Amino acid sequence: MSFDELLKDLQGQNKVEEDPNFVALDLLFTDAFMSKHTRSASFAAFLEKGNFQVKTYEDVRNIPDELFDRYIARETDYPNWESMLAAANKEYAGQEKK
């Protein structure tokens, strides 16, 4: 499954869960965001570089937090996944208001 297919799967999965606050990963982690805050040009490249085998929504949930946090601390401007996700959400919300 390609990364684009994964994103579509994630979008569909969250629609089933009816999460009104859901924002697709491709909207949060744009290439501009990734280039500015990480050592990767895209979120897909970021996952590939870290050898994260992500094919389904469950795969994303099953990435061990400690492992992902260490990778994020090493490869981004952020100390962990939560802070990176929060920053992406904040940047997305700011762009949405423009």
C-alpha cells in the first residue's frame, strides 16, 4: 500500500469513528512543514527513513511511543510525537483562518 493509499485509509477510518476534529495527516504534515521542522522532505520520507512499516491505520497506532519519540527527537525540532503533532495542528489551524 502506498503512502497516499494509507492516508486515504486513515481518512476513511476516522470518518467511521466520526471524529469531528480529525485532520488528515497529509494536511497536517505538509511538505513545507516537514522541510521546515525535520530532516525529511515529506511525511512519507520521514516514516521510510525511520524504517516504520506503516500500511494500515493500526500500524500507525502500534508504533511504540518510546521508539517514535526518540526518532522524532533525533530527526526533528521536537522532543516527541505529541509536541510535533501539536505544532502541526497549530500551524494548520493558523493557515485555515487565513
